[in-house]
Amino acid sequence: MSNDAVIVDVVRTPSGRGKLGGALSGVHPADLLAGVLTELLSRNDLDPALVDDVIGGCVSQVGEQSYNVTRTALLSASFPDSVPGTTLDRQCGSSQQAATFAAQGIKAGSYDVVIACGVESMSRVPLGSSVASQDPYGTLMHERYPDGLVNQGVSAELMNAKWGLEREQLDAFAERSHRLANAATQRGDFTGELVGVTTADGRFLTVDETIRAATTMQSLAGLKPAFHTEELAARFPELRWHVTAGNSSPLTDGASAALIMSAERAEQLGLTPRARFHSFAVTGSDPLLMLTGVIPATRRILERTGLGIDDFAAYEVNEAFATVPLVWQQELHANPDKLNPRGGAIALGHALGSSGTRLLGTLLGELESSGGRWGLQTMCEGGGMANATVIERL
């Protein structure tokens, strides 16, 4: 149909380690995003004046990522000043939500050509910078949750206890993530989506810096719990503290972008759509068990589409922590071989605002490689939310 929202292309930077000294830590986040926007136009020989809107995701919108970093990036990429841009925050799912809004705008007839994108430089704008010492809640929120909420790592620990996950299961999944991502890199699976970045010291980064090919169960077993404190141990005596830096996603720098159009406009421009957006869902979930939202989000989108979990050729479930895809797989009775088959965020990084469109590109590449038709993407989000998206390869 002419108002189908189709995916023409998806690109991303390599994932840089999100700490000082990481390969991308010397690059301003607006420049990171500008790089992928420029490449997206160049690869598709697209006049930027045709872009109706650029919708970007970013979580820590402060400092160098403030003042609408998406608009800054598109101007830095030499788009005409007539092209607008906006930056949104749905926590880890920000750019997945950006893609959803872009596709919905096309389906509604409000847009013809949109870019959905995202960026996060966790080395230059550290996680939590946007709240720092300030209280992000307020009187009424504290009254509703008098015992207080917890960070995502503790939420993962609560899930481990509720679903009976052991440390060895988490570490085995983390080892798998690095092994699969390294194998995909060696096969060249990511070549079509990667945009090289010139680093501050003059290097040209073309591969993900976050993949640790030498990861073993033994090396993971030596890591200490990352979120244990005496105060939390007293509050949650049932927890056994299995979450480590090794079975969690690393702090990451990166940017990604997707070119989304109406099917009619793609045909007019002589561009070949690679996939179409089929369905969307977004749900809230318990903010204490905030990472569980992927379960109701997936169930909702399955109900809407009439598809069963076995109808999908691949699932991308963001590996914020190994806990999340393991619990999701258990609850949905999903085929483990279809789950993050090219590795996930534990190896490929989780540059918060960029992760949604990064996962979209990885999922699309896997469908094209395998010949599969349906792909499912879902992402847990801070505060207890999750997005789910179904795409159909064309």
C-alpha cells in the first residue's frame, strides 16, 4: 500500500567504549550523529531537502547533548536549515520510539520521508548526568513509592531472584553474546551497516570496540557483583547478587540512523525498500521490576498481529543485562537460536539513545541474510516501560 512505512536503509557507527580513552570519547556527540546522517544521505543519493523531519533519541540531554542535539547534528551534517529535528527520551528505547513515531507519521499521511536516529556519548556525558544530585521525582512520587525505587542493576537482581536465574546462566549468556558478535564481525555481517568514524587521534574506527573475543566463562566468573551494597542487602535479603560488569551491557558511545519513507515516495525516488513496519506496541511496567516490560510489550504486539512467537525468523531483545533476554525467552517460550543471533548489547554495546535504531539495523541485516520474513525487536526501558516493533522483510 502507498502509505506503508518502509525502511530504506539503516546505518550506525561502531560501538566505542564509553569511558575516557575509548576510541570515540574524543568525538562530540553531535558530530557522531552528524556522521551517520551524512552517510545515510550519501548512500541513498537523497536530497536532504526532501526530509520532512529528523526524530532522534538521546537519554542524557544535558551538556554536549542538550539544546536538541538532533537539530544540532542535522545542521552539522549540512542539511538545509528548513529541515526540522527533535530529540526525545524514552530511556533506552528512545530511538526505537523515534522510528515508531516516524513510521506512524508516514502511515497517517503527515510525512513522506523521515530519518529516525539516536546518539549517546556515555564517555563525555556520563549516565545520570541529567539528574546529578537533583531529585528527579517529587513529593507525590515519593508518597506512592515510600520505600524508594532502585537502579536498573538492582532491578535485574530482583528479576534473577524471582525467575530463579543463577550466576552461571548469566555468564554463559554473556559469553555467547561476545562469541556470536565476534563471529558475525569475522563473517562481515555488520559491514553493510557500519559507518567508520575518524577519532580524535586520527584513527579510523570501523569495528566495534566493545566486543571482547577472548571472553570465557572463567574470566567472567572472576568478576565481582556490581550493585551490592550493605544497605541494599539489608533491604533485599533474598538477593544473591549475580549481576556483574561482565554480564551487563557496557557504557558505550555511538550513533545510528534509519531512513524511513512511504512506499509511494520510495518508488518515486527509485529507492528499493528493504522492509516495512508492520506493528508497534509500547507498555508500562512495574518501575521496581522495570526491566520486565519486554514481556507485556511482546504479548501485546503478538495479540495485535495474530503472529505467534515461532513465526519470527529472529528476535532482537536488548541485552541491557543478561537477565532480560533470559527471562523474556523463558516467559515467551522463544527459540534461543533466534534470540540475538549476532550477539547483543553485552558485546555490541548499549549507547542508550542510539540502541533502538542500532537494533533495527542488526535485525534487518539478519533477516536479509537468513531469508526470514518477520522480525521482532523489543527493548526494556528505565522507569518501567518497553517498546516492541514488528518488521517484515521485503
